[in-house]
Amino acid sequence: MLTVTVDGVVQEAASGERLIDVINRAGVKISQVCYHPQLGPIQTCDTCMVEINGQLVRACATSVSAGMKVLTNSEKAGAAQREAFDRILTNHVLYCTVCDNNNGNCTIHNTEKLLGIDHQPIPYHSKPYEEDHTNPFYRYDPQQCILCGRCVEACQNVQVNETLSINWEDPHPRVLWDGGSKIGESSCVSCGHCITVCPCNALMEKSMLGHAGFLTALPRTTLNGMIDVVKGVEPETGYGAILQLSEAESHMRELRIRRTKTVCTYCGVGCSFDVWTKDRHILKVEPLDGPTNGISTCVKGKFGWDFVNSADRLTKPLIREGAKFREVSWDEALDLVARKFAEIKAKNGPDSLAFVSSSKCTNEESYLMQKLARAVIGTNNMDNCSRYCQAPATQGLFRTVGYGGDSGSIRDIENAGLVLIIGSNTAESHPVLATRVKRAHKLRGQKLIVSDLREHEMAKRADLFLHPVPGTDIVWLSAVSRYLLENGMANTEFLDQWVNGLEEYKKSLAPFTMKFAARTCGISEDSLKKVAHMIAEANGVCVLWAMGVTQHSMGSDTSTAISNLLLITGNYMKTGTGAYPLRGHNNVQGASDHGAMPNFLPGYQSVDDPEVRSRFEAAWNVRLPSTKGLDNHEMVEAIQEGKLKSMYVFGEEMSLVDSNANFVGDGLSKLDFFVVQDIFFSHTCQFADVVLPASPSLEKEGTFTSTERRVQRLYQVFEPLEGSRPDWQIIRDIANRLGARWEYQHPSEIYREIASLTPLFAGVTYKRLEGFKSLQWPVAADGTDQPLLYTKHFAFPDGKARLFPLPLMEPTDQPNAEFDLHLNNGRLLEHFHEGNMTYRNEGIREKTPDTFVEVSPELARERGIQSGTWVQLTSRYGQLRVRALVTDRVQGKELYMPMNSAEIPVNLLTSSHTDVATHTPAYKEASVHLRVLPEVGESPLPRINHRFGHPTPQHGVEVERKWKRPDYHFPGNGLVQIETN
């Protein structure tokens, strides 16, 4: 720490800290149009000029030094600030009262007021460009663009999609998409970073236009006339009176615009943000303070909320009568559910019922669902959709390090010297997390290795891309581990101090030679040795993996092999290291954490542990079952065997997301009584006897737990749509009809009970999670959490990790002469899961209207396929028709089909084979026959899809090019540039 003097007041600062941050922390008001703390110094606006020892410098680009004396309001500094802002206003017309961005947070408006500029000495210069409305979600107005470059910096160096740039050499510079394309035809992924950081109204959400202000819905001709009036009176009245009027209008808006914090309902990254609403209209999503995402969002989190107000929402309970459903009252529906559950339990026993919780609903709701199953019905037949995706990753971590969650935070991934991604299309499945890897790779020299069947974006960016034979990751991982041990590249000091089982583990590696791995995996020995050396030489290694690993018959073993590799190289217990299984849904981590599993009570406390059971029995005043229940996969088999008579599923499209969908649907149709609770009439609802209308996340309160074990609060944005109810209330009311006497009135009361019974969450309270505060479990009773695990010991009784020996296994359902193609499947950036939410978004549907199957160019040539050709895919389990998309993202005889379709679900083709340890379906082990059909339609991806764009990578806004323009000069005199890293 050191001290500097700002306007005569001594301030403490960290060595190397930006001067602008010290000034802001001190509460000194200084103009700063282009500076944003999450973007760093851009240096385009020159409005943050300060005086140091008689010289003018940019505060944003100046590092503090001991004894520095800074004047922010000297005559020289003030004149330079005003001159710089005057030049900004040549690009912008102030018509705040009739601007939808006049909401108290417009940087231009606020800077105008701060600097007290009354007149515009340099006239506004119109630009020869039209507004661009071609993106379905936002528009760009070059006439209002001040060329601050924030949007370019955000796109190039935070999102790292590298779409935006400014051609500073142009006579009339503007922001460019792909160097000059229309926005809607560019590589823009509609992540919204650019809009979020725009300091004015140049970039705005279309959902804001005409809705935010009291006068902004007026016809364009009327608005233009009012703007002309403002420009006409400015020379005489000055801006003061004009701004007073606009501020009065802005304050009026506060009475009808609400800003409510929530947590994203899509993937497991855990982005949080404010939702701006006017009545039930969503004006915009504003990220800023989220501990995970900051200013970042993806297209779904920023724009994918139309489903909340969809006309398709369920608003009446339904009871089946023959082949049709009848709308009924809540009392009739709930009474029927309780009566049938009681009858089935009395006749067939509690284990004839099963319960499936939702990975999209809150922790409190999953807790109540498992409590209903165990404490009210008396069965451990309880599961959630982590069985379909992440259970093997959890199992691999349980075996080796003790906790079933990420070993650190996304911030720790950024700090790694090397990131190894296996079986994860991170840029599309976990886009905001991927931006952190892309940024570290681009700006800080982080190394990147990707192993995948497709050459997706992260693969194209990688320093080394491995394309293994499907289902063989465990082989090359084990071979690399053996090579490291045999060639003196293991971390022996770490192994001696922190790890058990080394000798047995070494013996288990006998089959995994480099030669065997190269032959089995189709990867050269040189490439495998390069992987080993890159890992050994890196300053910290993080491994990220997802469904490309876990959805195999050896998913648990491959996950274990990943953790084994990290242990032998000492890549745990410090930042920039560790295991990161990327959770797919927003609360798939939390659902398992809070007991929605057949073998664990909340906090991974075993159902067969007498001490654990006695604690819960005392609190719940019941006797609890002591043997493991059925998981999702076993439930379907038990239905087919006649043992399971009834199910209650909420927030889960089970009939489409479980593998071998024909088999699953057949099973669901055989249930004596089936209850489905959802926000839409899903495919699974077709099999139900009772359908209960629930509320999505924007209509309730509670907590979610993200992939990095981060527990966060979500607040109610809207009242539940009339006729629907939050899931926790529905579960509570069913339990009470069965005699439970639950008295919960708010989710905070539920979590108070969870914390009292679960050491993992002992210190979690709603007070400690207020606003954007969060906690990463385990959380001690005093509220101390652990963002980085294993800093002092591993989660085993002796504090040591365990190397876990693994057998050699082969994937199931392999290709043969009849089923000669391998079918892979996974996510897309734009859509989520089966698409129940995202297909109800007009903008997303415009960009990506339907599913498809990716076919390699070589296979397309061989079979006479072009983009748009209809093909029939037939597996050993089912068949479907789908259009082909020819792309070099896949190779040879490997196909890829997104899972995002309820009309053409890929799981009609997948098998009932599972991971041995967890029963997670082997979705990624599917072989198919492809028959080319005579129909040829349009390409399933329209030309306006971002995948056809051409990004323009560069190093941020490249302000040095602006400084070289003949019309640019430094404001004030004697400017000295002091730049930071």
C-alpha cells in the first residue's frame, strides 16, 4: 500500500492501482465517459484529465505512485475535461426528455450535468449512416454514437466474440460489425455486452424503445420535431433548463419502472442481473454487479425471457378424463393428488411411488420435494436431472477428493496457466464462463487444450486440438498420467504429502501405454506427449468437462481419470488449478446438494447413516427409510416391471430428455397415476393424469446454486401469472393434504430449516445473500465460505486425496456395417435443452428456427447431401427425419445433432445403456444408419445466423489509431501519457 494526495486529501492506494479507481473510491466526482471498471482504460474520451505536477494525464491510464499529488478540479484540468466533452457532443444530440435511455444512468447526461456545460461550442455533425435495426433484439443509431469504444472493448476483450471494431481512418468513423456488415448478418451472438456498456442511447434494446419514457412512444415525426425544438432553444436557454426538464421526467419514470435482481434460469454459470420491468413488460436485463458475470450475459440471459409472458403458459390445473383434459380448481386437483398418493401407498407400499425434482427450480423446492418423498410418503425414490448429465462427474470427485463440486471459482479458471477442456462445447453451453477463458487466452497468454469430437469455437481457438475416437478419453487421460509418472514429471512432493493410493494406481495404468492410446484414440504419440509436457510445464492447470465426458458408459471413470491426472501433477489446493465439471442447468448443482437424490439427504448425508437419519427424524418427527431409493433410470425400469405405480415430476421434460425416449414414453403411459407440474403443457404432460400450473423463476423467490457452488438469491420480479403458483407452495399444499402440517410462508423459512440440518450450508442465511451477495459452500455457521476448496486438506477423514484405479472399458452401441455412423449430440448457444422456453422467443427462433444434423463435407460428398437435404436417421432404438447442415465442425463419419427440439428429439435414437456407477444414460454412444430422402428444403440455419459471420479480431479499440487522425489533438496543453498494462 502507498499514499497519494487527491485534491489535498491523502488517500491509500495499492501499488499499480489505476488512479481513476482511487479517485472514484474517494468519492471525488470526476468525468469519465469511456472508462468502465470492468473494461479498463480505453482512452478514447479524454474527459478524465487530471493535473499531476503541472502536467495533464488521463486518470484512467495512470498508475498511482507514492507521494503523487493529484488535482481533479484545477483550472487546467477542468478546461481539458470540458474541451474533451465538447468534442464528444459533436457526435451526439441531447434530447433526453424524449429518449428511452433517460433513466438516471445515462453517462452523457450525467457528465453534462457534472461539468456544467451550458452550450455546445462545437456544432453537432451528422453522420452519413442510417440506424441499423437488423438484429432482432437491439438497434444501433450511429447518429448518437460518441465513438467511445466501450462496445468494441467489451466485444473484443470481454466477450471475445471479436465482432465489433471502429475504422478510425474513415472520414466518418462508426462502430462496425464484421468490418461493415449489417448487424443481423454478422457474427454477432447477441450477448448484449455492447448494449450494457454503451454510455448513451446509441445501442439500445428494442424492448426499451417506445416503452421506457412517458413521451417516447410518440410517432417518429413528432419526436423529430421535439428534438428540433430542443436544438433550437439551446443557444438561448442553455442546457441547464433542458436537463432540468429531462430529470423531472426521469424521476417520474422511477414510479413505474422496477429494477429487480434475479439469477439466470438457463445454464449453470450463475449469472445475476437486474430485470427492468414496467407492469409485466420486460424493458431490459442489466448485468453489472453479479459476482460471476459482472457486465456479461449471453443471448438467453439477456433476451430469452419472452416465455414468461407466453400465451402458452398453464394457468389452470388439468385432470385427465379419457384422452382429454378438463380444467379444474386447485382444490379439486390437489385433493385428487393427495387421495391417489394415499391410496397407492396404502395398497402397494411407499416404494411404489417416486418423485423427480427439477434442476431449474429453487433449492428450497428441491428440498421440499425430497422431504415430501421421505418424510410424508416414506420412500427414497427421489432424483433429479443431474442423473442425466452430471452425476458421473460428482462420482469421480467423490472418489478422489471428497466433494462433488467445482474445486474453485471461475476466477480461479482465469488464473490458470493452462486450461484443458474435454467434451465441452463451452462457448455455447456455458458462454459467459467461456468468455473468461477466451479473455485469459487472448490477453494473458493462457494456454488452451481442447479434446472434442467437433471443432467448435473453443477447439478453433485452442493451442492444441485433440480429436479422439468417440468414447476413448479415459484411455488418453490414463496414458498421459502414466507418461508423467514414468518420466519424472509428476509432482512427487504433493503426492507424498497429500495423496493416498499411488502404488495401486500405478499398477492400474499398466495397459495404458502411449502406443496403445495412440492406436485406440486415433491421436498421435507426439500429440499425447505434447499434452503431457504442456501440463507439466504449466503454472497451474484447470480441467473443464461436461456431457461429452459424463454421458458415456464410462462417464464416472473418465471423470475419475481427470481428477487422478490433476492429483499426480499437484493441480489442486491453489488458485489456477482444479477440477471443473460444468453443470448444465441453472440449479442442477443445487438440486443434488439439497437432497433430490436416492441415496443422499441434503448436503450429501447418506440415507443409510443412522446418526444422519436420527437428526432428520428428530427435526421432522417421522421415521425415515434407510435404504437407497430408485434413480431416474431405475424408475422407468420399475414401471415396466410393474413395481412402480405412481410418479410426481416437476419442472422436468422427462419423456424427451431421458434416453431411449420411446421406451420411457411407453413406461410413463403405464403408470397408475402420474402428476406433472410445469409452466407449459410439455410433451411429458401428455402422459399425465394431473397437470399442475407452476411459476417460473421470475415469479418467485428462493436460491439457486451455480456450477461453482455459489448460492445466490433470486427475487420475485412479477406476481405469479393468475392461476399458476410457485412450486414450493404446490408441494407444501400436497404435503399438508397428506397430513404433514407444514407452515412455511416464505422460502427463507425453508432455508432456515435446511441450514439447521445440513453442515454444508450451516451458515447460509437470506440476510447473508441479500442483493448480489453470495456464498460458496461449504459455509460454516459463522458465514465463512470456501470459494477455493482444499486449501488446508481434502474432504476425507485423514485429509488426504485418493488416487482411484480404473479398468479398461469400451463404449457401448458402437458402429457396425448396418449402423455405420456415430451420432453425437449436445447444446446450441441460442436454445436451451428441448427448447420449451427458447422456441417461444421470436428473435431466437428467427436466428435458429429448427434443429438439424451436422454432416461433414466428406460424408456429404459421398452421400449426395447438401444443407437442407432431408435425411432419415435410424438407430437400434428408433428413427427420425431431420434436415442436414453440411459443416466442417464435424469430420468423417461422425454426426452431431442438437438436443434442442421437442418435435424432433434426438433421444428417439439413444439407448438405455448407462454409466455403470451412476446410471447416467450413455447419450453420446449412439450409432445410426443415414438414408438420404428425396426432399431438399432450405438450409436449417438461415444466412442471418451468426455462424455465417466473419469476426474481425483485434486488440481492443486500438485507440492509437484514433490519436493518429489529423483532426485529433490532446485537450489542454502538455499532456503526458502514462499507460498501464
